[in-house]
Amino acid sequence: MEEEFIKEIPPFDLAVFHALEFSSGLACLWHIQELIEKDVTAKIGIKDRTLPTEIRSQAIKDLRDVNLQLSVVAEARAILGISA
């Protein structure tokens, strides 16, 4: 069924679709990289006992936020049929 739909799309529109799909994938990868960097920073903040409690607490919140966002990205990619 899906193949029939793709055959009905004009070639230029299909190329635009693939270009948009590719660029959204790159944007998603950039966002994942940013989340990984934030994760690393947060883990350092959590483990460093010389830091004030407020900073360590914020690091824990940041880590939870990163985990939630990564979970959302993973679910969205799985819906598109992309999984690790």
C-alpha cells in the first residue's frame, strides 16, 4: 500500500520529501549530541562532592531532563522505524 502511494508522488516532490527527511534526521542527531554533552556535564556535577548542594541538585534535574528527552527522541525514531 505504501509503495503505491510513493509511486503516485511526482519525482520532484519525492525528492523534496527525502531532503526534508534527511535534514530532520541531521537535526535529531545534533539534538542527541547536545543531550549527550549535557549528560556528561551533569554526571560530573553529580559526582563532584566539592560543589554546593544547589549545583549538584540542578545537575540531577538536568540529568533527569536529558533522560526524558532522549526517551522521547527514541520513541519518535522508533515510530519512524528507526531503532538501535
